[in-house]
Amino acid sequence: MTNMAATATQPALNRTYPGRFGNIVFGGAAWTFAILVLILLAGVMISLVIGAIPAFKQFGLQYIWTEAWNPVKERYGALAPLYGTLVTSFIAMVIGVPTSLGIAIFLTELCPNYLKRPISTAIELLAAVPSIIYGMWGLFVLAPLMQKYIEPAIISTLGNVPGIGAAFQGPPYGIGLFTAGVILSAMVLPYMVSIMRDVFETVPPQLRESAYGLGATTWEVVRSVVLPYSRVGVIGAFMLALGRALGETMAVTFVVGNSYHIATSLLAPGSTISASLANEFAEADGMQLAALLANGFLLFALTFTVIGFARVMLMQLEKKYG
Amino acid sequence: MSSTVVRTLRQATFGALAVVAFAGAAHAVDITGAGSTFVYPVAAKWAEAYKVKSGTSLNYQSVGSGAGIKQIEAGTVDFGATDKPLEADELKKNDLVQFPAVIGGIVPIVNLPGINNGDIKLDGVTLGGIFLGTIKSWDDPQLVKLNPGVKLPSTPINVVHRSDGSGTTYNFTYYLGAVNADWQAKVGAATAVEWPTGVGGKGNEGVSALVQQTPGSVGYVEIAYALQNKLTYTKLMNADGFFVEPKLSGFQAAAANADWAAVPNYRLVLANQPGKDSWPITAATFILVHGKQTDTAKAKSVLGFFDWSMNNGQQIAQDLLYVPLPDKLVKMIETTWTSDIKSSDGKPVWP
């Protein structure tokens, strides 16, 4: 009886307020999904902190700047993986930023039409390669090449320069922080290129054409018109790439050398936070597990800082130039 | 009227499904296990053969020894598998019974041009020295003294170790600790240690790739991996002072000569066992099951699987370069089952 009554009234309701019920459902769902992101983030953060508490209790804040990783004696410190994470990402950006800028400028300003599509597709395909494939390629193909040709060349040239020479000395292992940085640069390149290409294309043709009309060269147009117009997007692209480089796991684990010692040379093996997690999580328990979770928390904080820093920078840029 | 028909039909279908599900459950009690990646290839083959024979299927998650221990402690699987045997108090705390299931070997591998399998002889002092970083070059006087007649190059030694936590590393470092006092004092034994020198490769494949790429490298891998990938292994001095090659018979000798009865809970690491043929870095994988079983049929099913594997699965194990347990040890293990594994009414589950 009651069922029948309900079904009888519903169509009438719908007739009076067309679409209203659907609207409520849609709005509610959208709200729920948006809030879900916040809950998820808070959940990850809280569980990382809870898991990491034993490590911070045991070692204190100096955990962050201690260089130690000894599961037998249960002494841990995050400095070596933290250093490796920053250095590999830095190398990736040093190689990736100019390369991706060059590719994006070429694609939007210089590229003949018949080449545009093949290059763009190739870039998009690079982004679609799973990171484990980059890792295996790095280990089996790139590492031997680095060891036989590239690293010896670097050691015999840059290694002799006074001052910075120390960063390019030692035996050519083929794997290490430098190789990891090179692989990372290849992995973040497609992200930077495709975002930058898109923002460069938003530059109004009138601006570009009038600059050319005034007799500006391509370089002058890029420097004085395209880049200033799209700087927010370009910096956003760099930050997105940096965030990805900081957290990249599988490919780095294969080629970084996985040593918890900080060496002066960039060619020496090192470790990163995500590589330490990937390597040891399955077999870890007790304090080792807490230390790994503490590393995870530090990576979280690091990425958060990078994104926050990017936001602040973008806001200041917008204030400055309107 | 029509809704009644639908309801009846629905109930009938549900009932039929329940009967099917129940019949399936009664037919064979499926078992689950988790842990050691080392034992996975042979466990998978055993499971396949045992399924054909008995209808019981095994779902084994090869997630690593540490995770396997956690899962059996939590009771989410029927058995756990670990390369590192547990201590008596850990077993007691979680009411676990431990026994070995299969044996394998770990070998040092080298990459030196012109050097073939077994050309180089190493002992505990030199192997430990190499991995400690105190022996830095292949023409070090200590190595030359051990290897008269072998042309050792002056290449620097490039040490390669596992980067991931691993039972292989546990057994290798345990061996180094047993034969080299310096190693025991400075590094010790664990699934991951603070390596004094060298680079880390992920998994057996990572270690062997790094060794193969760099002349002058030395690393350690499971024997199956070394043979399949044609890596150059060395001879090692065993506890009785003989230089031996890594062979299945050598691993079996180590397992047979080990005094299993002398240690409670089979808590025996097979490194550096006596006997003139024994290979010094032999390792066992251990199975963990609960001592008090609430589901007797399931417990019978788990033990039945291992009973069949240890008594009938030897050929399968050998094909995959594992060493089956010696018969004497299998009998001992089955006696342990009878005395230590009880159903909830206190009666032994096995046989």
C-alpha cells in the first residue's frame, strides 16, 4: 500500500519542479567527490604521521639531518635519501628545463607544419611509457653507455676543473645520482613540453604578429612577447615536473645505485626517498618500518613545500604584472 | 500473483547457488599462503601438480618474508613462508609452528675477463674483506695467495649488493658474519644492512645486470639465477676447509650434515655447515603455521600439501634448481606436526 502511494506521488513532484531532484543529486555528488579529496589527503597525512611517530620519538628532529641507515643496529637518518631526492630532481630540471623550453618554442614558433604532428605525438607517447620501462631501459641500455662513454668523458674534462671538479670525479659506475637525474629528465620532459606548448599557443596572434611586424626576430618575439605573456603557465609546468621528479620511484630505484652514503661526486651511487621505500618496504618491520614511513612523510612535506612555493611565486608574479 | 512467482523463483535460484557453493567448499579446502619470494617458483609448480592430484588449490602471494610473517601473525593466510627463521619467543608469542620446506644456494658471482666458473677461490676472510671494502683490488696479496696460477688483473673491485630487503641478503650476511669476525662486528646479518661499500641492484636481476655490465664486479645471487644467466661463480672454502663448487649435491650435503635435532623449532641457518662437500652459503625457506587450528579440515589440507610436496615434489624442485629436504628431515618434520599442531579439541591434526 505505502509503496504504491510513493510511486503515485513521485511523478507529480517531478512535473511541478522539472529537474529539481536531479539537480540536488548532482550537486550533492559533486560536493561529496570534492570533499573526498580532502578526506583522502588528510587520511594519508595522518596515517603517515602515526606510522612515523616511533622514528621521530627515537631519533628526534635530528633524524632529518643524520646520515645513517643501519637496520642491524636500528640507527636511521633521512639525510642521504633526502639529499639524493633533491640532487636527482635538480639534475633532471637542469637538463629538462632548457630542453623542454627549446622543444616547446620550436613546436609553436619554428616548426614546419608537416613536422608538428609527429613531434607532438612522440612527446605524448614518451609520457605514456610506464616508469618501470624507463627503469629497465636505464639499467640495461643507458647505464652501460654512461659507464663506457659519457661518464669517462665527464671525469676527464669537468673532473679536472678546480672547485666543481670534485662533483665529477670517481670511478664511472654507470649508475648513480647523475644517471638517475638523466632518466628523470627524460620522464618529466613530456609534461613540461605539452603544457608549455599549450600555453604558448594561447598567446594572441595579434601580439605576435605585431612584434614580427615591427621587425622583431623570432628570438625577440619569444623573449619579449611569448614568455612574458605565458610565464605563469611556464612556471606551473616546471613545478608540476619538479613534483613528479621528486616522487618518481621505479625508474630511479633501478639506476640510482641505492647506497645510503653521501658522496661528493654526482657520479657516485646514492639513494632517494621513494627508492628507499620501494626497496625495503616489503621486508621491513619495527623501527625500520617507522623510519621508512618517516621518509614518506618527509617526501610528502617536501612536495607540499614545492607546490606551496610555486603558488606563492605565481601570486607575486600576478601582483607584479597584473 | 506474479510477484509471488518471481519471489519463489528468486529463492529457488539463491538456494541452488548456495548448494553449489557449499558443494564446492566440501569438495576441496583451498589454502592460502604468503611470504618469501625465493620459494615462489617452486611453490607455484608444486601447487599446480598438487591441484591435479587432489583438487586442492593453493593461492600463494609472493610478497616478501616480512610481509608473510605479518600476514600469518594476523591470521589472514593459512601459512607464511620466510627465509629468515623466527626466534623461539617470536613463535611462542604468536602461537606459530616453524619447519623448513625447501633448500637453495647462494653463490658469489664475478665479472673478470678470462676468468671462468670456479677459477677463483675465496674464503670467509677474503670475501668478507671484499664486501667490507678493505680488499679493493683483484690483485690484492690475499687474493693472489689463495689463487696461485690464476692471472688476477689489477682492476679495482666493484661490489654489488641487493638494494631491496631480501632473505638472500640475510643468508649471505649471516654467512659472512659466521666466517669473518670483522664483518660480524661492523655490519652483522639482516635482510638489509648498512653496506660499507658498493652499489645496490634491485632483486637478483638488478644485481646480475650490474655485475655483467662492469668488469671487476663481484656480487651474490641465488644459484638458479646464476646458472640460468650464465654468470661466473667462484669456489668457496667450507667449514671443513675444502674449496667447493656450488652444486646441488653440495647444498644437499649442507642440509644433511646440519644437526637439525640440536636446535628447537628448526631455527637453523644453513650457512657454514660441516662436511667436506657442503656448500657454505646454503639457505632454507621456512613455513609458519598456527599451533592451534580452529578449522581442522583446512589445517589437514595445508599439511597435506606440504606432505605431498616434500615426499613427491623432489623432481619438481630439482628441475628448478632447488634442493629437496633429506628424507630424515622430512620424517622429523612430520613428527613435529603430530606433536605441535592441534585442533581446537586438543587432538593432533596430523596425520
